[in-house]
Amino acid sequence: MQGKKIQQERLFINFQLSEYVPADNFYRQLSQILDLRFLYKSTADYYGSEGQKSIDPVVFMKLMLVGYLENLTSDRRIIRTSRMRMDILFFLGYDLDEEFPWHSTLSRTRKLYGEDQFITLFKQVLKLCVDHGLISGKRQAIDSALVRANASISKMVEKQVMADANVYVQELADNVDKDVAALEKPICNDKTTGTKRVPASNESHVSPSDPDARITMKPGKPMNLYYRSQVSVDTASHLITYIGAFPGNAADNVSLPKILEKIVENMQEHNIQVNEILADTGYSSGDAMRSLAEHNIEGYIPNTASYKKDRQEEGFTYDIGNDRYTCKKGVHATFRCYEKLAKNRKLQRKIYRTNPADCMNCPIKSTCLNYMGTRRIKHSLDKPLYDQMYQRMSSDRAKTYKKLRSSTVEPVIGSLINYTGMGRINAKGIEQANKCMIMAAIAYNLKKLLKYKAGLSPSATDSTKKSIDEIIYSHLCYFRLARAVLLSIS
Ligand code: SF4
């Protein structure tokens, strides 16, 4: 007989949330390992002793976590989703009919709490991972990704306008009827006004809603306002050991010394010494290599194309002891002066030159010398460091590490952007962006940790073993089949 469900709501039910959330549920397991009670003490200074009660700091942090775990980038969606999910209600410690905080409370509290609260939580989760033996910490892979800022490039205004902002505010106070829009010069006005487009750059323009966001260009990405997320990943476990927000236009090699400092600090708290750093060419610079040496870390960072070009001074060998180059005919190019780079005045290069009189009788002088009759060779002041790196990158180990780096940190960044709410920053300012990135990294590490713990459970171990046995068996079948075919052919 066909059944038919009749919907009839009951006025009173006998219901207990904990009975309906299974023991292997992600949020139930998360609530068992994550202790956020430290927040009551660490955030006490943000509140006064009187007035309306704030959101519970633990509930706030759990709601933030839910947002990144569920890939929800809007505070409204976090509240709406949490209300509808029994497991999240259980994780938050709420009952079915309990009133939820208003969504704007989340953004206000996020602004109220300093970065240190989020960093403390990140370190606590990192400690959990270390305690479970997940982090080796000895080899770290570093990479960066651009993350869209919560600001529009078309709404940027000229910096001069922002510098005179106080004058304009005073004018506004004097004449409240004045149109605010008329005080700003947007990059692109309405076509009807006939205003010409002003080319935007970080030097001349700034976003009034998020002054820390920077115009950034990268192949394959549209020119827009971005922050740069620097991520360090442990190659043994693929867990994130450091994450931080930098301006979108900050070069990777400029940020490396600060990144190294933070990675070493995070690992030293667990008595782990970082031995090797793997990064791409973007992180190569003299400062970066000096910073690696200061921390006693071996870097695997390919040199830039300009070094490769300088190195290939055909027919010349460099004598480090006498600090000079020598050609195949035995003529020396000696050190003459320092040259400042046009792009970065702080960086200098060494210039070496041959003596015109030494090359008078050389048959190849027309192709070897310049119009002044000398051969000019230049190299960076950090040439010994670059040479050392070149030697290291020529080894077989470096080739293996190149593959390891791309298979470790790049998938992690992809997961952060696509599945852990880091596709776009939903806050303004670099400090807020840093908090968002840290929360995304916490969510990622917690997912990994719980996956690892689930893998240790007897049922999961059996199923894994079974699947491996199945794979071996299927390969054996294929092998037998192939052998039978070959025998029949022969
Ligand atoms: S031209 Fe001068 S520097 Fe060049 S190969 Fe001949 S001797 Fe050496």
C-alpha cells in the first residue's frame, strides 16, 4: 500500500540535540579537541564592566570557524547556515529555539579583537597538530597567492583628494548640502558627464574604502585590488605552519625575511629546527639569501634570469681570491666601480673592465669589446651567495625538491581559495585581511587534523586496508591477464 506523509507540526516535542548528532560528526569531534576557553581571559580587556552583554567570545570564534569550514564568505550566510544545522548548533552550544547573535555583531567583534587573538588560536591548533605527530617542520615550502580585496578598482580616487580630506570634512561640516560625490574624483565617471578615464596606479590613486588594498597585475589574473597571502606548508604533512597578509604589490623576495622569522618563531615554540626552505624564483634576492644564512637554513630557491645572464659571460672565469675576471687569452677584467640599479637605488652592482692596451692584438676583439675598446662585466654584490645557490640548485636533490614544492604548497593554496573561504577578503584593511587568512588556515589545519584522527580509528583503518588490498588484487589480476595474452601470442 502506498504511504503518504501528512505534515503536522507538533507543539511540544521531547528532543535532545546531542542524541541527534552522531559521534563521528565533524563538529562533534571538533568540539572534543578544540578548547577555546582561553578567549574569556585574553579578550576581557576589550569589554567594560557595565552595559549590554556582548556575544560570547567562544561563540564568536566558533562562528568565524564555521564560516571558513563551510566556505561561507558572508556574515549573514554564516548565521543563516548555523541556524539550520543541528551539528553546528551542537558545536556552538546552542539549542534549537535559542536566539542567535545578529550578523553585524560578527563584523564588529572581528574588528574589535586584535590580531593576537587569531594568532594565538592558530598557534594552539598548530600545537594540536604537533602533539599528534603531524608536523615534522624541518622542510617548509613557501608560495604566495593574490586574494581579492573587498574594494572596487573603479571607485579609487586620486591621492591628492585623500590628503586634503580634513579640509573637505570641514567644508562638509560648513555646508551639509554639498554633494559628497562632487568632492572626489573617481577614476571612471559616468559617460554622460564626458569625464576622461584617468589611468590608475598605486602611486597616484587609493581606494577610499580600503586604503591598504593595492592594484596588482599578474599573468592570467585581471588587474584589480588585491592582498597577497604568503603561505608556508610543512612538506611532510601538508599542514600550514605560517600564513600572513601582505600588500598585493609586495614582491615575494622582499617579504621572505619576515616570513622566515615567523616560521622559525612558530616552529621554535615546539623545539623544531627548520632546516630547509623550498620556494620559487620570485623569492630570490641577496637579502633573502642572507636572511636564510642568518637562520642557519638551507634554501632551495632558483636564481633569477638576470643572474643566469650575468653568469654566462662567455670565455671568462671569475677568480674569487683576486676579485677579477680572466678571458681565455689571459687578459684580466679588474674591478673598477659600483653601479646603482635604476629600479632600486639601495642595490648595487660591481663593474669590471679590461684594459684596451691588453687587447690590441686579439683577433676577436671586434666581437668581444665594446665601442670604447674594453670588455665590461657586471655582477651583483651578492654573487658568492648566488653562485652557492646555483651549485645547490644543480643537484639531483634540488630537482626532487622542485617537484615536491609544487605538489605541496600549490594544492594547499588552491584548497584555501576554493574551499576555505579565502576566495575573497570580506573585510577592509590589511589587519582584517590577515585575520581572515589566519582563520582560513586554522580551518584548513583542523580539517586535516580531524581527517588524520578519523584515519586512526579502527573502522577507518580496516576500510583503508581493504581498499589497498583491493588495489593490489586488481593489479595482480591485470598482470595475470597480460601474461596470459602474451603467452597466447607467442
Ligand atoms: S678581446 Fe681582450 S678580453 Fe676579449 S678575448 Fe681578446 S684578449 Fe680577451
